[in-house]
Amino acid sequence: MIEGQIDLGLQAVGAGLAMVGALGSGAGIGILVQGALQAIARNPDVSGQIQQNMILGIVFAETIAIYCLVIALIILFVL
């Protein structure tokens, strides 16, 4: 009985540690948007191109967070 509880607790800890990677992704997105907004403020003529590249960068950064979520869910529900 206690072994099952320890396993469940360790799975929860592992899932929490897997989600630590999402912190870096969130910080990276914030820095990316800040840089894009500064660039648009300095040169509004190319705002469309800057915005397009910003969205592409956000998508790439967000995939890391999604991978972390998938790994956490696998740890919780599959293992």
C-alpha cells in the first residue's frame, strides 16, 4: 500500500520537474516580444516583417513548453 503511494508521489515530482522547461520558454517569449516591440517602435515601416518573424519565434519557443507538457502527462498517466 505504501509502495503505491511512494510511486505516485515520485511520478508527481517527476512531472513537476518536467514542467521546469516551460519557465524558460515563457521567459524567452517575453524577451522576444519585448525586442520586437522595441524594433517596431524604432522603425514602424517594417512592422509587418518584424511581427511575422516575432510570431514564428513565439511558435518555436512555445513548442518547447508543449513538449514539456507532453512529457509530464506521459509521466503521470502512462508510466
